[in-house]
Amino acid sequence: MTHKLRIAQIGVGAWGKNLLRNFRALTNADVVGVCDRNTDTLRKVALDYPGLRTCKDPAEIIDDPKIDAVIIATESPTHFELTKRALEAGKHVFVEKPMTQKTSEAIVLRDLAAQHDLRLMVGHILLYHPAFEYVRELISSGALGEIYYIYSVRVNLGVVRSQENAFDSLAPHDISVALDFIGNRAVAVSAQGQAYLQPGVEDVVFATVYFEDGKLAHLHTSWLDPHKVRKITVVGSRRMAVIDDVEGVEKVRLYDKGVDIASSVSPVVDYATVMTVRSGDISIPQIPMKEPLLNECEHFVQSVLNGTTPLSDAENGVRVVQILDAARDSMKRGGAKIDLIAESA
């Protein structure tokens, strides 16, 4: 594919308008149409982007043979049906997180994209954030040593949703990062949550994702909290890293801290006597910043034009939804540990 990618977008709500702005900024793509069921939203789009085609029926976009790719930024319960229709029509698809609300649906979409050799990418935006890219490179280089565990806090006051709980709404970001940073396969999930504002819709959730080789990711999500926190801590055997996305400039702090164990230990010696706690310097690297959403949009377009697999591809989307599914099941069972199937296919 050598021409500019012809894109249309379905859904231009609070987040969708940001996607539209960034896709419109790309030089190798043309946004040729926008669809939304809200007349006022379409009117504003028409004012902001004169000449841009608008419609209320997604079929006008999905069935248009001149459109190469579709951006889906609607509410999550609609993701499966819209994405399925777009893939069946031969369109590449960028769909916002979570890819679907059920693992079975996510697998259908993954297999459908593979069958038709189409790019299906999920909006796991933190994977394209410069601060997270920096820490990923540290992990890949071995600078942090072996990654033991990760814990994240993603809380604030609002936006309260009615069709998905706080974990479904907020956790996909941190799950995608945990899968990427830890690398090993997730094998089980346990979660506990409580619904205070609406029956059956948990406002706060604490969950633990268990990985192979004993690695852990602990996630705290809430939209009923006095603080706005967006923080992930990565604990490695050599160094530790904290990513704080609320910080304006100093988003990453590296801690030269850990526990050193003598290389040669006699079986009769108590382990505690050969362990040394190391507490070194704290460093704040200078990381060139670029809008993560623009990085993400560029990555999707390049993946389609070059025929490459996106970082947050359909398989990544399946694994995130699988963990969300297991967390819901665990909450229904009072926090029981739910095993994940060995293969998602």
C-alpha cells in the first residue's frame, strides 16, 4: 500500500475527539469521514473540520470500498459488533480499549483479522508513552535486573460509568504494561471490589495478576478516590523504577536500591546473614516527550502501510480482556484465584 491511508472514525466523544485530532495531524493518512449518533457532536465536528464527511450510520463508513481503515472510539459494549463488521468488510481497525467485554469475542476478532490479513490494533496508549518506552528499554537491556513484581495505582474522582466497573474502565492500561514489562505468561487472577454508588458496578477494585515463575502485578483502580494517581512501580533485582504520569516533567525516577546476595552461600549459613540491603542514588532521567496518542496513531498507520504487527495487536488485546474476564469472575467468587487457560486460541 503506497497511497495515503484513507481513514474514517466511528465515535467522536470525549476521547474520540483526541483521536480525530491526532489522526488528522498525520501526513501519511487522510481522515475522510466521521460517524457519531449525536447530532450536536457531528455539528461541532463539521465546524472544526470544514469539508469532512459526517454521518450517523456506521454502515456508511464500513461499507465504503474507498475507506482503508476504521477507528472505533465508541462505548466498549459496541466494540465487538462494530469491529467485526469492519473486519468482515476488509477494513483495518484501530479500536479503543478494551477490545471487547468478553474473551470469546476478542478471540473471534483476533482470528478474523488473521484470516483476512488485516491489522487490528487496540488503544493501549501507555505502550506508546515515552516514559514507558524508556523503562521498557531499561528492562530489555537488563539495567533493572530480573523483574520481580509490578504494582500500579490508577485512581481519581470521576468519571463514573454504568456499563463497566472501575477495573474494566481503568485497568486495561496497567494490564497491558504489566504484560509487556514482565514478559512471562499470566496464569491466574484474583480480585476484590465493592460497588458503593451503583449496585453491581464496582467503584474500587484491588487485583493481583499471577505470572509464570512467581512474578506478580498488583493493580488498584478506583473512580471514587480523593486523589488523582497514575503511578506504576517496577521492582527489579538490580534497580527499581517509578513511572508517575501525573508529574509534569519528572515522570520517571530510578532507584539504585535492592538486596544483594553473596554469590557463594554455604548450605549451613542463614540466608539473612549473607544478604545486604543496598540503598544508592535516585536518578531522574531526561526523557524527550511526545504526545503518546500521536505516537500510537502513527504506529497504527505505519503498521497498516508496512504490513507489520502492531505492538498492541489483537493477541495483546485478547490477553488483556482475558484478565478482565477473570477479575470479574474472581470478584463474583469473593476474591477466589481464577486460573487462566494456557492458550487463548
